[in-house]
Amino acid sequence: MPPYHTDLRRLKKSLDRTHRWEKRSLDAHQANRQGQALYAVVHGGVDLEMRSLSAQFLGQMPFDGYGIGGSVGKDRIEMETMIAHTVPQLPEDKPVHLLGIGDIPSIELGVPLGIDTFDSSHPTKCARHGLLFTAQGSVRIVRSVYATDFTPIEVGCTCYTCCTYSRAYLHHLFKAHELTYYTLASIHNIAFMMRLMAQYRAAILDGKI
């Protein structure tokens, strides 16, 4: 993956190489699918002409879906411009995946622009660093205010952690560097993300997005 500041000559060279590899991969895949799906990855950095070239080249091939990869920009504004430009040039009947992005603001931005799926270590990384997700905002479990808070991370959450342990206990585990904390916190953040995506799916089906 070329870095953000790659010059256009090197970016084009990398793009051509990627396209050759993807064509070879597709040929091998079609010869022996084994019930699997193969996505193409659209590259081109933040250069919109390169993104168009990649989307149009790969969009003509019978991939099962399309990922948007490579450098997606130095900030969320640049990423939004790139996604809004790229997605409409891909086949409408194939899923589109945004590679390596999965924070809540980026999902909120990406879904209306046509991104179907995301992947990221963001939920578990946040959990490990003491940041727990709730619909009312994030809980920084390291704060001393939670030492005597015997409510769950999020009232109404049905995950194992919220049904079994309190914020106070998680605060204690985090401060004590107890490894159990990382598992319990990750369980909650992943459960939160699953609910969030279910809400997006419902909104799409209801025509709200």
C-alpha cells in the first residue's frame, strides 16, 4: 500500500501492479471457487482520477464484492470525498467494504454513502484502553467516579458483561491491570457495535437511509 504522500507516477505504477495481481487472483478463483467469495480492492489513494480508473477497471470484472483500500485520506473530510466519488462507480448489486475503518463516526459517515461493511480493531482497542461504548457516549472507566458506580456499563445492554458486572468492578480490574478486564470490556464493545449495525440495517430497510 503506497503511503499518503506517494507521487502520482509511483501511485500509478502501484495501481497497475495491483490490477494485474487482482486479475490473476480472479482467474485462479474462478477455476476453483470452493464456495468462497473474492473481493477486488479499489486503490488510488486520495487521487480521484486514480480511484475512478481503479473502480472502472475492477468494476467490469465478476468479483463478488469490492473493498475500498489503500490510503483513505489524512482526515475524515478527505475520506468522505474519496468514498462519495468512488462508490457510485462500482456495481450497485455488489457489496462494498471499507478496509481497516470501523470507528463510530466513520461508520455514521460511510453507511449513507453506500458502504455496506467495515473492519477494524477499534472496538477492542478502545476497550483495552479503558474506553467503553454506550448510546449516551463513551465511558472512560479509569475515572475515579466509577469506583463506586454499581450500575452496568450501559443500562439495558444484554451482553454478558453488563448482565454480570458493574462499572465499579470493571474500574477495579482496569486499575489493577487484571487481564480479565480486557475480555469483559471487549465483550461489551463488540456487543454495542453489533446492536449499532443492526440499527443501521433496520434504518436502511425502513428507507430512512
